Amino acid sequence: MKLITAYIRPEKLSDVKETLADVDIKKMSVTNSLGCGQQGGYTETYRGVDMEINLIKKIRIEIALNEAYVDTAIKAIIKGAKTGKIGDGKIFVTDILRCIRIRTEEEGEEAIG
């Protein structure tokens, strides 16, 4: 069992959801996020004053999957999120030690599926 955490551009969320749905991955958690990376930030003028904005708006997607779907999900996220420009985001894959579905008390792969 793996947890995929992806940080993407907000405007690419629809595309990523669509490419994931195309490979039959529909369960995910989505949250708004702020962060900085290689992109560094940008300068914005507000009421005549230049302001350095170094926390960029991103979307965080979390998907818990059985091992067989991990590479498929990664390829779908990249296909939907990639613009080829700095700031496209990152994907992290981590192990899930235990998963329990509260309603049925199922554990492991049955709980994720």
C-alpha cells in the first residue's frame, strides 16, 4: 500500500482529475496549499508598493493505492499536470503501514480498494 502526495498548479486540477479518472482512479483528497521551491516566488505591486510573494498557491492531492496502481497513477498525474515550466510541482510516494476502513473495520488492501 502506498500514499501518493502530489503538489500541482491550481489550474491543472481539472486536467489531473480527468487523467486519473481515465485510468479508473477516482478516490482522492484535495487541499489548498502554500509553498515555495525552485520557482522562488514573484513580485506583485499592491497600492503602489512592490511586495515579494514567496509562498505560491498549489493544490495538494493525496491518493492511497494498492501497489499495482502506483505507476499508473503517477503517469496520469504527470500527464495532467505537466506544462514543462518551472513550478509544475512534485510527486511523493510513501509507504502506508496500516489502513483501516472505519465503517467495516476492514484492513489493508481491502480497506483501500
